[in-house]
Amino acid sequence: MMNCLQSWPEPVVRVQSLSESGIRAIPDRYIKPPSDRPGFENQEHVDIPVVDLKNLFSHDRTLHEETLKLISSACKEWGFFQAVNHGISHELMKRTREVWREFFNSPLEVKQEYANAPTTYEGYGSRLGVQKGAILDWSDYFFLHYLPVHLRNPSKWPSLPSSCRDLISEYGAEVVKLCGRLLKAMSISLGLKEDHLQNAFGGEDIGACLRVNFYPKCPQPDLTLGLSSHSDPGGMTLLLPDHDIAGLQVRKNGNWITVKPVPNAFIVNVGDQIQVMSNAIYKSVEHRVIVNSVKDRVSLAFFCNPKSDLLIEPAKELVSEDRPALYSPMTFDEYRLYIRTYGPRGKTQVEFSGSNR
Ligand code: OGA
Ligand code: NI
């Protein structure tokens, strides 16, 4: 399998270039089968829960426990919530998002210097998966390693705009801290020791990557998707969406719910590895991205992952005779080969590995 990950199976087309070329119809490569196309499923006027983190570690026991309960029910029922009062500077969030928008708006030759390959996915990319002839998504992205430190290589990060590297460093440090607080909260609310999840992720040695998504305007948004349905393979994702344009949809009872971003919130979601560690008490939920013909959209997905060579398995405390372990141990390195080979394919992987691993 490793061998087919060396290079892309066909020439790379930048979706942004396609979009800017002024085409009126999208190429067949981007046209989804009718059952995968966006529709008008969002009639329910529900939205993912919003959790105020202000009282997460308050000395007031009641407030603290209330917050934990909200997180717990969001992770069970939705796999998603929007976190407000998370402690990260709104100014830093905005500057980091805007510096990435500037990067994507720079000339193609500049971006091409960072062109990526499927060996590590680091750099400027336009597809996920290496299947020849696959139907592609309407987006470009930039992927980079933040942790562990030995994988961090700022020379592979954009050198322009000149503040880009510093902002990535500062933003990453803040988001990793927030991730630590959330792992603690999730551990406690699962009835585990407060450092269980952090330790299972590798203690100080967790993995962390940033994927900046760029969804160009699309002349036929009803026929395609910016990002196909998937669950995040890693531990936990903290998504900074664009401020004035929706795009993310979350699956709920078979429907697709379009998330309305709360200003300055992070969208937090459970990844497959927390589903495994929690023995499926917390769910990693399918989501996808729709595009539009009016506005480009930028989002920053920060993935907090278990150290890649650790065996990930359900916490012993959550396994009993009544509730046997639903997953057998597997490293994250091994696990993520699937999405890196086949691209985003709903939630098939964690379900498959549940019954067959
Ligand atoms: C992702 C993702 C959602 C978005 O990058 O895994 O789900 O809104 N992104 O860009
Ligand atoms: Ni995702």
C-alpha cells in the first residue's frame, strides 16, 4: 500500500485556478452522484450545541459540572459543538485566518513552491486520496505538521505573508492548550481520570496538524461538494470557520444540518480515535462542506491526534461484560492510511475496523 502513496495518480489541477478561469460549468471530475449532492435537507432549524467554556474549570462545582454535562451530551448526540469563551484571542484567530486568505490569494507560482505529495501530504494540495479517476472535491488546502516538534518544519510553511510562520506558531500553541483543556473535560465526563485521554494521546507528545482549507467560488455548487462526507480520522478537531459564510454540514438522523458559525467560536468535533478510546460513548460524526457561487471560504482545521505509533484502544474502565471492547488496538499511523489512500468516504472506516479489526 505504501508504494501507491509516492505521487499523485494524475496531473494536479488547482481548483482555485479553475474557479478563476471563469468557466460556467464544472468539469465532470467534480460532479458528484445525485445522492451525494447538496439538497435542501436543512428544514429543521436545529443547530449543533453551543458550549460556553467560561466555567469549565470554575471553582463553583455546579457551574463546572453543568459545563461538563453539556460537553458530554454534545459529544454523545452530535459529535460536535461550538465552543465560546474558549480563552483564545479573537484578534489572533482573525489575523491567522486572514494571513491564510492572503496566502491563497497570492500568485499560483508562489503557492506551487509548496506543492505537496501523498507521501506526507505536507504543503499545498488539491486532493485527498490517490485513486486514479476519483471524483474530486471543490477545494485546495495547505497541510502542515505542528507537533511532534521533530516533524515541525517551518521552512515548509509559507514564507509570505511575512507574518505567516509566526502566526502559525502562536496560533498552534494556543489551540494545543485549548485541546488539553477539552481532553481533560472529556476524560472527566467519561468517568475517567482527568489525564486519561491526554496520556492516551501520548502525554506531552501528542500529534498536531493544521489543514487550511480554501473553497473557491463554484459556478455549479449544486452538483459538487467542497469536501466530501467523512469523519475526522484523528483525535479531536478544532475548526476555525470563515466569519461570514457557512459551508460545514453535520449529519444528524440522516439529515445534513448546516452549521451557523457563532462569531469567534471554535467548532469542536470528536474524531475516530476518541470514538475508539471512549468505546463509542462519544461519536465521531460525518460531516461535509458545501460550496457556493458568491464567496470563497477559508477554514482552519487543527487536528489533535494521538502520537502516531501508540496503540489506540478503548479505555479499560469503559469495557465491561455488558459493553465489550468494540475495537481492537491499532496505531494512528496505520489507521490514517485508509483516508490517505481512498480519500474521504463517510464513516466507513471506523465502522469497518469495529467489526473486522
Ligand atoms: C476538515 C473539515 C470543515 C470545513 O478539514 O476535516 O471537516 O468547514 N473541514 O472546512
Ligand atoms: Ni473534517
